[in-house]
Amino acid sequence: MMKQLLIILSLGTILLGCGSDNDGKVEDNALVEGQGGRYTGGFFVVNEPEYIKNLFPHSIIDAPSYRVAAQVYEGLMKFSQDSLYLIKGLAESYEVDTAQTTYTFHLKKGVLFHDNECFANGKGRELTAEDVKYCFTLLCTPSSNNQGFSMFQDILKGASEYYGSAKEGNKPGTDIEGIKVVDKYTVQFNLIKPNGMFLYNLARPFTFIFPKEAFDKYGLEMRVKAVGTGPFVLDKIEENLAILLKKNPNYHGVDEFGNKLPYLSGIKVRFIRDKKSEYLEYKKGNLDMIYRLPTDYMIEITEEAVKKKQEYGELQQTPEMAVHLLSFANQSPLFKNVNFRKAISFAIDRKKILEAVLNGEGYAPGIYGITPIDIFPGYNAKEIKGYGLNVDSARYYLKKAGFSDGKSLPEIPLELNSDGERNVNVMQEVKKQLKENLNLDVVLNVVTTAQLSENMTSGKADFFRVGWGADYPSPESFLWYLYGKNVPSDTTKSSYPNMSRYKNPKFDALYEKGLAALDKKEQYAYFLQAEKLAMADAPIIVLFYDEGYRLIQNKVKNFPNNAMQYRDFSNVYFVPQPAAKE
């Protein structure tokens, strides 16, 4: 959050004096007071430790890309930033029939796509139901740029048939049966059977809406050529350095006081990989928020932040819908052996990792299942029997796997991204423990997030580190990672979201029953059974459940923390601060 000198002018505006772009600041901007004590103006400066991979909605599978894209694009539904409840996005209203299989959405009128060269005269046109149909049809078309087909696979009528017909570049002769444009502002979806996750899916990045004109003009370049209806417009990208988003002057949102949204003039996203450097930039006032604190100074910073709020800003802390894990390629020659997977699972001291390596920057050791504990009321994830440190059991299963000790095994590559050295520190400890407890030689291979994503989905990595965060608030968003019907039979084909390529028909059947259940209690009962079954197979190694620490500058308002790190900057604003003392 930028350090700024506030000067009250006679005209009633407040000027935030900013430095040059080289020191992380943006051009001067005036704060103007509006109705209800809201102020407009100012650039919010935030950091991501890893560069974005892809801003094209159908390809978004990493958190940095999602957090940027969510300011540019919108879906039919969205989440409230404070409670994570589902609320309407581009939809003005919707109805569901008594059979729970027909959803009719009425779009907001007058919503404009961003001005862009892909349109005639560069002026964005109005969003219509045809745009929704186009985006969802494209989501049901095979492409290396499409990671989201499972949103509709075996859920939306005709989606799977269309996908099959569109293979090898063919164009199906008919539309998707389950998508119907009723009129210019009304679109209807027909499901094969009730699905308790369908509305959640319409709030996820895969179902963000974009214009056909943009895809026709930019194609795969929509990775960095984002055109949506959101509160901010993609203005400038400096690869690996910064992304600048500017206020969408034609945005349709209005607050309860009648002020046009967004309040901010823009957002600057920087990419500082080192957490200590990021923290120093925050302390200088060059960043408006810092998410995740430097591990080495974790305890010191949290204690000081509580005592010195004026100096540090607001400390926000919450358990997260996020889990850190190691994933095996379950179909690989080495890791298809369930006893070998169990041996490694029992050989890791998760409590030591959390306390000694992370200085407590995490919620709990991962000794249960893949779903974070204490997050979803009514879903008792602590019932799931996971894996804690038990060296005797680890060595027993290693021998049962056919290896009397680790000497008979080759070096095992473990692929990871750095995340400001946090991941490297954790994996160094994992490597040490596996050597001490099983005599396994693990070699760390540190790559970028983009490269890691590519290697995980394509099957080029057999053992890799995954940070899995929910993009919708349900245990299903974690079990989705283990759903076997998403896994192609050809191991050279891309597999997402099940990058572990784990398959268990019994798990799949229970998971599907949970999807079909509309009563949450019944739904959770099926999901819990499925998760217990999967963890007995040890397809992954859960390391720890995460906790989110954020520091935000005192001038930042209306920016609540949440368990999903879901960020909606359209409602964030700055307030004037006392002039800095010389």
C-alpha cells in the first residue's frame, strides 16, 4: 500500500503524492469524497510472489492468475467478499424449476464489454445471452487451452456429446442441448440430473464471460489480452514485473449510496519473489497489502502488528480453504505401488514442518484428509484418518512395497515452485526427513509456477508439490482433485484437475452421489465417505492446512479477509490519512 503525503486542498479534494513508477508507485491521484463517506481515486498496489500463467478464463488454474482475472471478468454468479455467500453477478435474477434441473437466468441490461480494438471503432458492445452461450459452448470444445470442461461434463445436457463430436477440430452440426437462448437477455440451462454444485460453478473463473470478438482477434493471446465486463480494464503488462489495471469508466456497478463503482482509479500488481523484500516495500508504503509474512520474522511481525497498528496497519488472520500437499503420479511405475505411497506418507513429521520451518504460519498439520479442517460447518473432516509420523509403519510399508531400504531405489525428483522460498524451505525439510527415516534420496527441482502447472497436468512430473485452494466454498472443491473420471486413459494427455491421476471407482460413485444430493447434510455424508476411502489409498501426502495472514495499510477500507482469498476490488476504497510528520 503506497506511502503517501496527504494534502487537503481548498476544493475539497485530497491529493496523494506518489513517486515514480520505478519505486513501485503510480501516477498522482486525487481522493474525492462521494456519498456515504466513500472516497474515489487512488491506485491499489499489491504483490504476487509468482507471475501469472494465463488470464484466459478457460485456462485459469493458478491463484495469481485468478486474482487478477477476477477484476477484469465477471460470471453470472459471484461471491460476497466477507461471507463467501453466492450472490448474483451478471445475472439480474434467476429461477430454478421444481425438478432442480432447469435454470433460467435473466441478464442485467446495459452491461458493456471493455472498450477494445477487437470491436468496431474500439467501443465495447452490450453483453447478451448469446455471449453466455458462446463462452459455455467453447468450454465444451476440446482444446489445450481448455481446462474447465468438467464444469459441464455429464452435468449439462448434450455437453459431453458435443465435446466428443468436436474432437479432432470437427465442428458439431448441432448446438448443445442444455444451453438455450430464450431472448436477448435470457439464457436457460438444462441439466441431466440435479447438481448441488451447479450455481457454484457459474461463479468460478472457467465460466467468466468474454466476447467472441476478443477470441476471434486474439485467440491464445487472450492469455495476456483480457477483455471482460469487470470493474477494471487490463491496461499494461510488463512480463514478470507488473500488471496495471485501470478503472472501467463504463462499469455497471453502483453502491448503496448511488456512487459508481469501482472507487479505485486502478490496481497495480507487482511481482516481487522474495518475501523479505516484499515486506520492506510494504513498510516503506509502496504496497497497500502484504499476503503471507516472511517466515523468519513471522512471530515478531504478528506481535508488533498488534501493538503498533498505526505503524503496521491492520493485521488480518483467518483459517483458509487451502491445503498444501505432495502429489504422486499414481499411475507411474514407482508410485502406482500403494505400499510405497503409504511408506512415504508415514515418514513425514508434519507438526515439525509447521512449527520449526513455518514458525506457525499455517492452521494445522495435515494428519486428516485433503479437505481443510474447521472450515465447513457440518463437515467433520477430523473423522478422516490420515497419516502422521510413524517411522515403524513407514519402514514396514517400505519393505512391503518390495524395498528393504531406500538404497535399492534411484534418486526421486520432487518438483515445486518457490513461492518466495516458503515452499523450498518446507521441501528441504521433507527431503531431510525422507532420508533420515527411509533412506530415500530426494532431489528438489524448483521451477516457475507456470512450468510446474504444465508439468503436473501433462504428466511430466511424477512427484510434485501442490498448493490447492478452493475457488468456491465447498468440500467438493477438494475432492474434485481426486475424481477419477476426469483422468484420460492416455497418460500423455493432459489431466486436470486430477493431476495425481488417482482412480477408484468406489470413490467416484460416492462423489457423484454427493454431487446429486441437494440437501447439504446428505451431500456432506457422501463426500465424507468418499474422502475416507481415498485417504486409505494414500494418493497424496497432506502436509498442512493453511492460515491466511494479511497486513493492509490503514487507509484501505472495505477489504475484508476471507478463507478463500477471494478478492473483489470493486468495493475497496482509500480514506485520507493524517499528513506525515517531518
